[in-house]
Amino acid sequence: MSLSTAERESLQGILCKGKHVARKIKRARVLLLLSQGATAEQVADKSGAALSTVYKIWNKYLEEGRDAERAVTEKPRPGNRQSSLTR
């Protein structure tokens, strides 16, 4: 798996800023480790993610047309409405 320089910098920015949802940070870490040539098992060990999670993130990356930003971004979940207090 290879990432463009821009994708790599974007994912590293997610890890460094720490102002993202934990799931997004974990996804970014998994993609970066995979791009460095680590096996799925090594990524699971280094990231603390389950092996099935590593494969799900990898598959989402492929499904999103090899777009790392879209692969780490979560789609809105049903029933998760914004209240007027959080807008």
C-alpha cells in the first residue's frame, strides 16, 4: 500500500493534533503503518486494534477509491442527531 505525500501528511496531522475522535486517530495510525509495509498482524500489535479492525480499515480504504481522508472519516450514524445545544 502506498500513500501520496499529501495523504501521509494529512494522516500524520490527525495523529499530532489530537483534536479528532479516537476512532479517526486509530484509523489514521493503521493506514500509516500499512503504508510503511507492516503486515496486518504487525499493525494490530502496534496500534492496539483488533486484526479484524485492521482489515476493515484496509477494505474501507480500497472501497473509497484509495482515498485515505475518506477512509478515516466516519459517516453520520442514524439516530445521532445534533441537539440545539451542540450547534
